[in-house]
Amino acid sequence: MATLSDAVNLDDWQEIAGRAVQDAKTGDATARAWLSKYVLPETAGGLLELAVAAHADRSVDDQIAAVAKSREGERRRHEKMAQLFDAL
């Protein structure tokens, strides 16, 4: 990760993401898929949560933090379920 961070700094990633947005807007399906994978929540409920948060004037940072927290909770639940199944 450190090597990747050194090779591609934040300004580079912002430029890459900006280009992906431009390409997606002009119909590039690969750019849309890439953006969807990294920007949108994994569930439709997550999209609803983001829409409600935006309507409630929560900042983008707050929205991202809420989605990250939700995903972490989901990951922990999946791990617990896997442990239960392994114990059987």
C-alpha cells in the first residue's frame, strides 16, 4: 500500500476519478461500473440512506463515514456467521 501511495498520490486519484466521471457521463459503461463499485453502497437500502442523509443536509464526509460503519457492521456479522457454521 505504501508503494502504491507513493506512486499514485491524492491529486492523481482525484484526476483519475474526475476522468472516470467524465467518461461515465458520455456513456462509457466501464467507467460507470468502476465508479459504481467504489462510490455506491452495496445495497439499495444504502442508496436510500444516502438520499435521506443528503436531504437532511449531512456532509459528504458524514455520509461516507456512515456507509463505512454500516459495511464494517455487515462484515462483522458475516464473520460471526462463518464462525458459527465452522463450529457446527
